[in-house]
Amino acid sequence: MTLVLLLILSGVTFADESQSTQVTVKTWLGSKPTDELQVFAPTQQIILNIEVSTNTWYTSGTKISSLEIPDVLVKRRNPFAVNSTQREKGQTWSRQLWEVVLYPQKSGDFIVPPVYLEVQVAGSNGNKQKVTLETTPQQFGVELPSAELGGTQSWFAASDVKVKQDWQVSSDEPKVGDTITRVIEVQAQDSLSVLLPNLMTNSVNDAWQGYPNPPELTDTQSRDGYLSKRKDSLTYVLQQGGDITWPSYEIWWWNLKKQSLEKITIEGYKVHVKHTLASWLKAYRYMILVTALVLVTLVMLMLAARRYYRTHPSPAWVKYYLSVFKGQWPQARALLYKKVRKTSGSLEISHTMPEHLQTKSLQFQAGGVNRMVMSTLWQNVKRKVKRKRMIPKALPELDCIKK
């Protein structure tokens, strides 16, 4: 005989008085039942416990309806129930404890709607009886556990978090074209893998070209509870030489055990990359182009000057320094005297020299010359001419009277 009864209240949901077959269902949120409204943090793991009991035994698997709650991730992480037996008032009860895990995504008030269960148990005479049960709706609240979490930084809630990082370099002395792979694995206790942050994004950078690999998401259950892992890897192809630095990352998480906000820093990486010929030309192409343009301009100017001075006399300073360089002292002396007479109207070099160069001017007049002395004397005559031009005449009207 198959009986289908539907009751909303927890406790006894099915009873066959003639054969003393009973089935009960009870639900609660968290570790233990309570009548108080429970408040959790966003992304915190909340366990919806569904306990089904019968004073006989189960003849088939229990079917549980799907559950959907707006702004809440719902997951059946354990496909099997925890089976146990308990003796009450001389009767042995068979119990099944099912767990549905909830992860609220934002603050607010939430209601867990009824969940329908289809249970098949044995009657007292051994026949199979099919029962449909309905759980009691559960209500809970979600709010930020700390004012520090009101900012824009990303975070998640967990009981424990561990981070591993690995750098895989294709060669001991990397050069342009080699690859470097960065692997980051985040492990979180009592969380969900899809809630763990993806730290490595394929950002645009001239130093490398990034190729992300699909993330590895793992959710498992053990005696210690639920463990989630997220493993991300990104392969960088080096595009230029020199010192290249990868950034550090930060993970913010709310410690459910300590009720505190914690931060984990994942260190960056720095490497020196050697240039290839092609990468060197690419890196310094603008400097090479500017240098080439300057050299071409200088060569063109030199050729133009050479053509010009083939039909025009060379400047006095060019003739002078060429004479000094070649050691043609008579010609150099004549050019220097000409320069002194032209600039000062005097034939004595000492009149145009400052005090500290009087010794050198006397050395020149005595015939003791060398390249250093000749160069110094020419430069000082030239500087004196510039100073003379800069000093204005005290009485310019005297020139008009003389005329």
C-alpha cells in the first residue's frame, strides 16, 4: 500500500497507525537548531541541514527537489547522506542527514523556501511505502561583518586560506622569446571555488604577451569539512630585454574562526632578460633613427661646406688652427698678429691679453710656441673681442664730432 502525505511542520510527517510506521523530517541552518534569527556574512558558507527519520528502514534512495534562492549560490556538495541509527523509547530509528550548502552574495534578509523530499520506507509488514515530505521554510539575515569591508576591494569569507605560488622559467638565462609561467593556487576552507578571486588578468604590457590557461576549480569534502581550490596559470612570452618586474597581489578574506579581516600578499617577480639582435633593434629603433638622421645631416653639411670653400676663402680661425695643427708656426704667427691688429688696432699681443696670460704672450714674442700656447692666445683674443662688443660706448656723440 502506497501512502503520499504532505505536511509542513517539522516532526512527524507520516504515520501509519495500523502498522506503526512513522517518518519525520526536521530542518535547521548552521551547526545546530535554534529559534533565533541567524545573521551571516556575504559569501559565508551556510549549511541547510535536512534530517529524515523513520522507525523502520529505507527501501530506496531519497529524492530531494532542487532549491533556488535569488542572490544565493546553492550547491549540493555531498551527493550522499550521513546515515545513522538511534534508539528512542524502545524503538530504533534510521536517520538520514542531508546537507545543502548556501552562499549568499549580498547583504539582506533571505528565506529558504520549502524543499520537497520523496522517501520510500518499509511498512511493518515489509511492504514498500512512498512518502512525500515538505520542509519548513527557514529565514536568515546577511550583513557586512566589518565596516572595513565597505570599500571596493574584493574579499570572501572562509575558515582558513592558504596560497601557493610557483614560477616556471624556460631557461636559466631568459632572453627575448622565452616563456615564464606564473602559477597561483588558492585553497580555502568552508568556501566555494567559484568565489575565490582570479588574481591574474591578461593585462597589456610591452614587456610580455600573456596567454592565460583555463582555471582549475576543485571542491571536495573531508572529515575537516569542505575544501575549495582555485589554480590559475598565465604564460608570459618575453617581448623585450632588460629588467622586467611582475606585480604583487593581495588577497583579502574574512576569517570566520577569528572574526577578523586578514590579508595575504603574493610576492611579485623580477628577472633580467637578454636581448636578441631583432629585439635590440626594435627596442632602440627610435634612438638609432635619430642618430642616423644626425649623422646624415652632419655629412651633408660637411659636403656643402667643402663645396662652398672651394670657391671662397676659408675662415681665419680654420686657417689658424690648421697651421697650428700642422706646425706651420710662421703662418700661424702672422694670422694671430693680423687678428690682434684687426680687433684692437695694436701690434703687441700683450696689450690684448689678461694679466694671467702675460707670460704666455711674452713666450710667444720670444719665439717659444707650441699648440697649447697658440690655442690659448687665439681663444683669449677672441673672447676679448666679444667683451669689447658688449660694452657700449660712453660718449657715442664723439664719433659724430670727429666726422
